[in-house]
Amino acid sequence: MLTPFCYQETPHLRKAQGLIYSLLEHETILSAVDRIQNGRFSIRIKTYNIAMAGLPDWIPGLIEWMEQPEYAQLVGEAFSFITGADFIEDNLARSPKDISRAVIKQLKQNRKQDPWTQAYEEDLPWPDHDAAAAWWEVNCMRFESGSRYLAGRTLTEENLLRVKEEGTQPQRHQADLWYKKGFVHEYGMSSINNKPKSTRKRPHEALIVSQILLEENVGWARFALPILHYPMGWGCAMRFWWKG
């Protein structure tokens, strides 16, 4: 299954988190988020995890992390990813001139020590903690606890298509992924194509796992790819993988 990749410090941890929430049922999503947030992972991983889950319940935590310069920019991206707030247009960003050279220098050193640092981080807006907190206080009533959001919209077919057209590049990418998987979340998980849950979950998950394994171990993944789509082959393949 894909789930174990979400709880282990492997090179594929972030990729697995970006995919798993298009596969899990709603209640499992809630427990998965809690498990990762309570784990000993980098705040960068936890921030990404919150963004991919799309749960507004974690927004107050993101706002707190905005006070930490090392993570502020990435946290701001996650905040926008869920809420749709634009730090530039909504005047939620600090001027880069307000960030001292000493802070920038220290950030560069710290980022080199965290393997989960993203190359684009330094190009992201600097969140204004107080402005973001004030924005959330005004807008939080638009977001329902336990529901999932992307760019400020619930995950309906219509909304995903709209985000694909109007969202930022990361938002468009995620909207496209969720739309192609055929999953729409409205108080649970349902399929755009109205396929029964029992017939749609395993093939998607098997394909994603085989893609990850292909990068981890080329020879084994090429063998696994054709059999992971069948129940018996799935079980045998995973037992072989974990023993190997």
C-alpha cells in the first residue's frame, strides 16, 4: 500500500503525501493527518501534509508557524493552498526589505541542513503573521471544520475544474490530480464517475505505488507493475518487497 511511504523518512515521503489524500476515505484522512503531525518530521513535511489534506482545522497552526522565519514562506504557501488567499493581492505579505540580511544568511544555512527544503522557497512571499491572522479571523466562517478545500473551494467537480483554470500552478496540478482520480469530497469521499468504492480504490493505489517503487528499485518495480493491479499479485508482491 501507499500509506507506509507517508510515515517513513524515505526520499518518497513528500511524493506519497501528495498522492495519498486522493485515495483515502475521509475518516482515514483525519487519522493520517494527525499521525503525521504528531510524528518527528520536519515542519516542512508537516506543512506540506496539511496543504495536501486541505483541512482548515489546521490553519491556526500554520499561522503560528508563520512567526518562524525558516518556515514562514512555505507555510504561507500552504495557507494559500487551502484558503485561496493571495498574499500579494490581499496585502498579507511583508516587504522583502523588512527581512534583515542576517536572517537571510541564517536561513540559507538552515535550509541546507533540511533535506526537505524546496528550491523555490526563497521566491515565495514573506507572510505577515498579524495580517494573515486577521484575514483568517474574518474569513474562517466560510470554512467548515472537517471539510477539505483547495484554493478556498470545496472539492466538487465544478470547483476542481475552476481551480484547474484559475489557480496557481501547484493548485492547478493538485486539482488535476484529484479530478483525474475521480474523487470528490463532500462530507466523505465520492466518485465523479459514480464508480463503486470497492472497484476503484486498489487500481489507482497500485499504480501509484508501482511508480514510486520504480524509482526506488528499478528491477523490482518493472516486475511489480503488471501484477499490482490484481489482488493476489498485490499481496505476493508486497510481501516480496518488504522481505527484499
